[in-house]
Amino acid sequence: MKQREAFLALDFGTSNVHVTLIDSATAEAIAGTSKKYGWYTPKPNEIELHAEEIWDASEHAVARLLKCLPQGVHIIGLTFSFFGDNITAVDQEGNALYPMLPGFCGRSGEEVRQMEREIGAGEYAKITGNTLSTLSSVSKILWLKKNRPEVFERAAGFYSNQQYILHRLGFPGVQDVTMAARKLAFDVKGCRWSDPLLELMGIPAEKLGTNILESAATVGSIRSYGRVKLPYEIPVTIGCHDVSATLLSTGVQLEHSDTMGVLMGTYEQIGYFSDTFVEGCNDFEDSLIFSCCYNAPFKGKYTVMDAFPTAGALLEWYCKKILKDEKADIGKLIEAAKLDGENPLLFLPYVENFHGAVLGMGLGTTTEEIFESLLESLAFQFVACIDYIRSTREEPFTRIHFGGGGSRSEKLLKLRADLIGAPVGRMENLELPSIGACMLAGIGNGIFQDAEDAAAKMVKGVEYFYPQEANRKKYEDKYRRYKDISAVYLHG
């Protein structure tokens, strides 16, 4: 019997790790499992994750998948994708000294204001390609320096989740260029750590890590994943940021692509690849939509992205705080929602800086109406991102391809089609970051010649959803009102 060759892909999201066995010839998901980890909120505007818990979850998920490894399947590579914009202070052995501080933790507002005074938002954007906000790991390191000086002084390094996981696998300090860039202390045009930002933090480049590799690099081979014994020695490809991996797997081309890729999860992220660095920012300013341009997985290329960070988190908030039911089935709630443009409420989803609001409530307002307005607000944020992405280049985009957990809902995709007045596509395999990571592993291990060859083998079918004209007109008016009210609400 002929063996099936497959990649073992680990996709680290903000709330769980997905481990998927993916056929290298067909891109079919042969088997998969996942394991959740927690968010911790020591104070209202503080969110933490635990790097050790994330590692343990990945160990558990790998062990569970290997127990049901089908006969006749040979694993030819281990590869990764990672959520970005996070930092963990570690000691010389790579042990965490303090919880992981993700970008969506808002504790470092004062440090952002310091950065604006000493560096300037415009200069920061030119260096990092990113809007200055609490997403910046620089602001988190400055927060540690001020509020946890004993941690700052003891820290031998400030690791991303990628560095932490790879250190645990026996590859200390290595990171790929996309995840280095997502520390937001990186000079993306010079492809090195920014001297002004290093000086501001008061740390040498070594503490951020100087072993920066291309995303398709194979860093070595392993016989065990932590405590989990592997069936044989497996080569390890470093992988990349989940958005860049998503773009690869949605069919976004490296040259003159007419396709935008979208990852729907805790963040909703939209982007494409560019030959040139793109400067600019979105129209909503501090409304938690952020735009960025950073190093892509391929040398000389940039990932241009717009995103908003509260998508999945708001749905979890609604279940926990409004329904008082942490186990509520979000999928069933979405399918029951009336998304027809008739809801009188406007939900302003700017919750990370305590700017969230629901407008138009009355004594007869129902929880269902609040939920529907929440879903509409996330779709409005998506349209704002699309408007920005379209403005960054002269060549038009003709296709938008979705994946990620949120895209399982046809209703949410149809709502976005109604809002933009154009079809949207959903990829056959929704595990986009894992597929993109496998494409990189195939390139790095000589299985695919290049990105174009990898796409021909791994990017599969797309199902399209079309706008309904009646809804499109109603939502066009409501979106205009949403933008007007948001501008007044946020800026006075």
C-alpha cells in the first residue's frame, strides 16, 4: 500500500491550538484536534496568557493526534503558524518570568503616550509599518520596566510565542522574519531591530533575538515533541505569522494579486502581498481598527493588512456577561439572528479602551437585538478594513476569500457580501494558517519548487456567497450612519 505523505501543522490562536495532519498532495485534512487555553484578567483592562499553558496545550494536542495517526500516513514535516503581537519575559533557560502580554491587552496606554512623545506616531509607523497603539510589544516592555522592574532586570530575552515554543523544542532564540516584525520593534524596510526603539526600551537587540530566519527555513529535526515521543525523526520548519500564512492559503499571489485574504477569528484580518512598503492608516483612527505593512514570508515582499481585534472576544463577552452562559452555542445564536438591516440598535464595539456602547436601546430591547447589532458592528468594521485595503493600491481587487472559524457561518459571509455589494468566497479547507504553514514547509523541504507551485498543490476550491440587493441598500445607509456616529462618539 502506497504511503500518504502529510505535514503536521500547529496553528497557535489566541485561545486554542489546532493540530492538523494535512495531506501534502491534496491539502486534505486527514485528522485534527485542538486544545484550549485561558485568558486571564487580573484587572479590567489587563489580559494575560500563560506561555507554559500554551505549550502544555500543544503537547496534549500533539499526543492526542498521534494516538489516532492513520495507518499508511507518513509525516514529512512539522510546521507552525502563530498569532502575533505578544511578548513573554524569559530567563536564560527560556522559562517564563511573567505571563504573556498579548497585543489586545490594554494596560500599556501610558507607555504608548510616552512613545508618542519620544518617537512620534508618524515615525513609529515609518519604522514598524504599524499604527502606534497598545498592540506594540515595545509598550508592553516599557510597562514591565516601569511596573515590574524585577522582571525587566532578570529577563534574558523577550520572546514571542514562536520563540517560546521553538525553544521548548530545542531551538533557542530562533524566529522568522514575520514574527520578528510583529513584535513591532522591527525596522521592516531595513529588516533589523530599530535602534531608536531599542534605545527607548533600554535593551540590546539580543534580548529581542538576533537569529532571524526566512519563514520556510527548516531549523532541524526532532524525535519528540516535549514529552511526546514521535514515531520517527521529523524535520521542523519555522513557519510564520498566521495572517501571512492565511494569505498564502487563500490564493493571494505574490505578484499583482487580485485576491484579498481574510482570516475570521478573535481578530478579523484582511490583507494581500505587496512589492513595496505601504504607508498610511485607516479612517477610523483610534477605533481599534489598525493597519500595518510588515515583512512577508518571502524576501523583498510585504504583508499589507488591516484588522480589528475584538471580533471573537466580543462574542465570548456576550455569552459570559449578557447571557450568563459560557457554554452557549455561538453558531446557533448566529443562525437565529435576523440580519436584515432592520435592527434599530447600533453597537459600537470599541471595548478595549472602555469606549464600547449600544445606542438606541429602549425598555423593549431584547438580548437578541443586542446580539444582532453586535454582529452588524463587526461587519461594519470589516467594511472599513476593506475600504482601507482598496485604497492602498491602484490595481483593483476582484475576489475576497475567507477562512478561519468565523467563516463557518454562511449568514456572516452573506452579511459581508450585502455590505460590500460583491460576492465573497469561502475556502474549502478553513484551516488557513495551517495550510499556509504547510506550503512553507513544502518549499523549505524541497517538496514544492516555490510559492506558485505550492499554491497549485495546496490551494483548493472556493464557494461564493452573493449580496441581496434589498439588504445591500439598507446596510449601505446604516453603515454610513455607523461611521458618522462613531466619529462623533470617539472624537467629540
